[in-house]
Amino acid sequence: MNDNNTIECRKCKYYYITWDEKFPYGCRAMGFKGKMQPSIVVKKNSGTKCMMFRKKKTPEDANQNK
């Protein structure tokens, strides 16, 4: 999460960029794509933060386990 308590979708393992110019951002966990970041759509529609966020594993995470 960032400073204003919103989820950064690009750090989530379910987030992806689509090939659809009209709906460029997608969430595999919730099965939708849209014009805005998925976490913003979830917050606007439900009033709560995204509950499906799972931190994406990075090369730095792998190095910490060694």
C-alpha cells in the first residue's frame, strides 16, 4: 500500500495490463478489466479496500530467503 492507504495494483500478483485499449488494466483474481486501476474500482464500488491483494514475488524476495 502507499501513503494514502490505497493498494498499488502493480505490486499485486493478480494485476495485469491488457491488450484492450479501452480497458487497459485487469485483475485476474476478480476477473475484470477496466479503465482505472482495479483497486480504485473496488474501492468506489464496495467502499472497502481490495481484499484480494497478494504481494508479487520479486527477485529481492528470493534473495532474502538465501
